[in-house]
Amino acid sequence: MQTEILYRSEKRLPEAQVQALYRANHWSSAELPGTLLAALANSHSLVSAWKGETLVGLGNALSDGHLVVYYPHLLVLPEYQGQGIGSEIMKRLQARYAGFHMHILTADGEAVDFYHKLGFTRAGKTQPMWIYEGNDH
């Protein structure tokens, strides 16, 4: 019997599993586990995906609660990608912010096509800008 994927909204996640998820996706924030867990816990909202006791994906949102929402993290373990988990996480996050004036994210590489399928488009003539402490882009 195959275990189904369960989605949760609690913000307390096991450090080792969060770190493993971020490492598997080559995100440099995996090397800052305490800071990463604090950041996720302080998200406006967070959705995690579980297969049994294994964290297989998560996504979060930062928002002013009225007009703007930013989706900074969406990760799925590589062996679970392509099964609709990331899409379901985003669907749940976007439902919470339905009707907001602006939904924002940054995407690179293969993620661009994924987000296009979810309805995101390039923001006019805007250019993404940042001060970034990582080395994974």
C-alpha cells in the first residue's frame, strides 16, 4: 500500500529533515539550519508535504497580509519531483492569498517553466535585484 502525501501548515519542522531537503536541492541556506528554521517559523504561512514521517517538500510565503505576498521557498526532494507536490503546495499557498494585488517570486533555471505553468509571468520590464550572501546561483 502506497502512502499518500499529507500537507500540513504547522511551522515547527524537524531540523535534520529541513536541512536534508535544502541540501538535496543544493540551497546554501542548508548550512544555516538555526537561521533557516527561524526564518521558516516566522513566515506568514508555510505548507509542508509529508510521506509518512518524511518531509518531502515545503513552501512558504511572506506577506503584508493585505496587498502583497512573496513566495521565497518552494522545495521538493528530487526523488519526489514531477509528482505534483510542488504544484499542490503552491496551490494551497496561493489560495490563502487569493485576491491579493501582487503575488511575487523569483525563479531561475528549470523553475521558470514550472512557475509559468502555475500562471506566473515576467513582471513587465522589471529586473530582479538582490544582495545575496549565498553561492548557489
